[in-house]
Amino acid sequence: MHVYIEDIGKHEGEEITVKGWLYNKRSSGKVRFVLIRDGTGIVQSVVAKGDNDDKTFDAADRISQESSIILRGTVRKDERAPGGYEIVATDIEVLQLAQDYPITPKEHSIEYLLPLRHLWLRSKKQNAILRIRHELIKACRDFFDNRGFINTDTPILTPASVEGTTTLFPVDYYGDKVYLAQSGQLYNEATIGALGKVYCFGPTFRAEKSKTRRHLTEFWMLEPEVAFLDLDGVMDLAEDMTVFIVEQILNKKMTELETLERDITKLKKVKKPFPRITYKEAVTIIQEKCKDFKYGDDFGAPHETVISESHEKPVFVHHFPAGVKAFYMKRDPGDDSLSLSVDMIGPEGIGELMGGGQREDDYDTLLKRIKERKLPEDAYQWYLDLRKYGTCPHSGFGLGIERTIAWICGINHVRETIAFPRMLEKVYP
RNA sequence: UCCUCGGUAGCUCAAUGGUAGAGCAUCCGGCUGUUAACCGGAGGGUUGCAAGUUCGAGUCUUGCCCGAGGAGCCA
């Protein structure tokens, strides 16, 4: 019977078959220890000379790292085996003998590993990260689905940019120029008119010349948008979601967090309420460390780090100066220089995880903003329509999935949080 | 685009301006409970490229190429 390695403990004493790849091999005299992985885990198998026919022992002797094999044997509990169980092999079938596998079980440099990403994914740590990514995305969807949100995916090919300024990837569309989406938010603002509360989750593209551990040119963003929700409401939503996803990962992915050697005491501190500070208060905190920072400046990476390290939980910074935020952000009715915007800065120096706020819902004001920033008015006609036919206060945010995974996994670069990262001038493999 | 650091064996790294080395991987041999096993042996090099200084350059100088980290911008 074919058994996946993660279920091996349920089959003690049984004759089973595992199918996978050779992870590593050790030997002592006439005993061979064969470590097999099948994607769900790693198990040790023992082959001793004389226990079986020579064919099985020779196969154990011959197989090389990452050779594909089908192994039959009996499951035995043994505390000397990693994982507590091992298979006493009776037969090893070698499907293909891999030669000179380039990633040996030792340390390698990032320069070496990145072009070998298609193979690097087989390693323990990368396997754990991708499993956590899967669970995190599932937790995000569950959170919104449980609250009656409708997943309404937004287009990837778009006629114009959200903010008009950020660099976009142009695509030829039957002779016209369209762009890969950098956000689904504007479309979400339309679908809330139909469905009330929605989210989209998909890839977004930014052709910025960013070369840092926080940037990918193709990354996944989760964007909820809710009609009749204000700034405080959107912070409540983001807070509830963050607490939920961290809880889910802690409940379901402990093995993977251990593989990653993540300090989970830090994740366990992610409970309500998160600190909420105004931009103005944040400036005071930043200026203690960064003397040259002026009120009105947008946060740079070092400034986010200061905020990030000032608390053990994610921190909401709200009411940014209108000038540093997008045209669609609603202004503070009490102070027109401020916007009803919010960023969530993750702890442990991870930086910005989420950005959002309350949207401008007045037709004339929005038109004024579009003109101020010299955006193509024609392209925004449909967007303006939303303020013409039953406008309402509404809010939403965008969560960067890769940054969130990096934070939860405790790894310092987003390139390891996606199977095939796309970075500045790097699209292989 | 800018700043900093780096490029030596398949990989990870060492080498006062004076014969280019180790560990791992590979191959051969040994060991009946290994835990990145261990022990013995072997093969493996245009020191990123080009020019220069020097009796002599992996090492010093200049230019170029490639990579990493960071900045700006952002999620």
C-alpha cells in the first residue's frame, strides 16, 4: 500500500510502499541508512546486508542524492530514527539514478541557489516556507469567507494605473498598450457597489527598480474592500485578520515553524489590540533616532524599522499627510492636510505589511484630485461614476502576502516566500 | 540610478607581493545503528575578464563584467 511519509506513524508494523526521492544516505559497515523524502516528510529506511537479497542492498548502495525510488518495507518504531519511525526495507526500485545533484546537504550561497530555484524548492526549509504560504493564504480566504465577503477577482490587464505614477509593465493588446495590474483596489470599489463586501487576491506587478529584501516585481496581494466602513473600521478588520492568520499558522504549522527555527514566542504576542498611533506621533518616535526626519516626509525603510522595533505587535500608523498618499484617499474632515490612511508596520523590523484607508467618496472632490495630479480623466470615468450613483463611505486595504509570509516565517528576504520569485532583471527559472 | 562589499576546485571558504590549500561533493577502500556519520586514499584550478606596476601578482593600480547588501519608490 502506498503511504505518504507524513502518515507513516499510523502504519506501525505494516508492510508499506513509499515513493519519493533520496534525501541523503549514511552507512556503517554492512548497514545502509537511506533517507527518503516524498514532499510530505522525510523517513529513514534501513537496509542490512544479508537481511534481503543482494539486489536490495546493492540498490541502497548505488542510489545517489535525489534519485527517484519506490521503496517497500515494514514500518518500525525506533527512537534512533529521525522522526521516531523507520522502514525496514525489503525492496528498492530505482526509477532514475540522479547524477551529481548540484545542491548538497550543506550551506550554499544565494547566488548559487537562485538560478537553481527549481531544485532548491526540494530542500527542507523551502518546503516548510511553501507549506506555510499555502496555509496562510487559506487562512486569509477563510477569514473573509467566514465574514461573508465575496471573492471577486479583478483584472490583470488594465487600461491605466491606479496612481498613474508608479512604473508599470506594458503589454501589447491587439496593437494598444495596456498594463499589468498593480492593484485591484479600484475595481474592488466597483464590486462593493454590487456585493457590499469583497476581496480580491491575485498577482500584482510593479516595474520599479527596487532591489531590496522587501521587493518583488511580481507579488501577491490580498485586498478587501467594504462599503459603509470607515478608517477605524478598516483598522479593526486588519487587526482581526492578522490575529486570525497568525493563530491559524501557530495551530497548524508548528512542524514547519520548527524547521525554520522560528521564535514562536514572538508570534504568540500577536493579540488584540494593536497599537494605533497617528503619523504625527510616529514622527516624534522617529525623530528620537533619526534627527534629519521632518514632519511631512514619507517613511523610508529605516523609519519603518524604528516604528517596527518600538512595539512587539504590528503597529497601525494612521492620518498620513495627504501629499504622501494616493489621490483616492479621503481627507480628514477636521484637517484637510491629512488623509484617512493607514499603514500596518509589522514587528521585528519587517516593515510595512499593509496599506489602506478610507476612500474619497465625493464626486467633485475626487475629480479635483484627479486633475491636481494630472491623471487621465477619461480613464477614470467609470471610477467617478461610482461617486455619482449612490456613493457611500468605504474603506479597504492591501496586504502584501510575501512580506507577511517573510514575517511569520522569520526569514529576511521575500524571494524565499514564493516558488519562483521575479526580481529586478531576474526571471529565471 | 546611487552607495558599500564581494568574485580562488562542482560547492563553502583559506592563502605577509615569493611552489594555490582545506572541508564538503565525486571516485576507490574500511566499518552491522548511522544522525550534515566516521576513518584512509585518489582525481579535480586560465584565481570573473582585459591591461598595467614588479625579478615575481590570487594579493597592488586602472577599466570592464557579474553578484550580494542597502538607498530611493512601494505592499
